[in-house]
Amino acid sequence: MKTLLPEGWPRPSGYSNGIMAEGRMVFVAGQIGWIFDAQTGDMVFEAEDFLGQLRQTLENTLAVLAEAGAGPEHITRMTWYVTDREEYLANLSGMGAVWRELMGKNYPAMACVAVSGLMEPKARVEIETTAVLPTN
């Protein structure tokens, strides 16, 4: 993969403007911060707060990627949907800590969109992901 940064542009903080990659593509559907409760057979939220849900959302994303033999280093693109812009902005520092812990120093091309709601009413964040694994 190659990070794309036009000449004269400052390096964005926490993401990349563009990524060029060649290989096998993995598409991860929008993930949210819930887990499977084996006792009830239902998907449930352990966390109601933004950072707790973000952590679980990223863990869920990484679990799907692992099924393809991929990890955070293979992520090329993410689109985040958040239900509260102010809550997102108020948690930037905490998000950075969660990101570094789970994703390391990988900074895919990203977009973040504030939405009025998600399909699962308790969800505070949903993330779609694309990854590219080398073909060799």
C-alpha cells in the first residue's frame, strides 16, 4: 500500500487522504458496538457510551477481517457514521487511545458522517471498512 499525499498538503491527523493498494479486497459491512450473548442468542450492547461502543465496533471489524487473514495493517478505507457530532468531537482524545491500542499506526483513508440515527437504535457509531491483502 502507498499513502497518497499531494505535494504541499499537510499530513492529516489520524487518517490519510488516499491509499493506493493492489491485492485481494475485503469488504466489511457496517459494524456496530454489540456482541453476541450466547445465553439469550441475541446481539446486545455491553457499552452505552460512545468510546465503549467504538472499542467494540473496532473489535468486531477486526474479527471479520481476521476471517480473511487480514489485520488493521490491511485496512485501506473506513466510513464512520456517528449519531452525535458533539459527542464524537468531545471524545477525540479517548478515540485516539482506543485507535492506537487496537489499530496501531495504521491510518486508512476515512470519512466520518453525522447521521440522525442508525438502524439499531442503541448504536452510537457504525463503521464500514475496506481492506486489501497482498496477492503474494
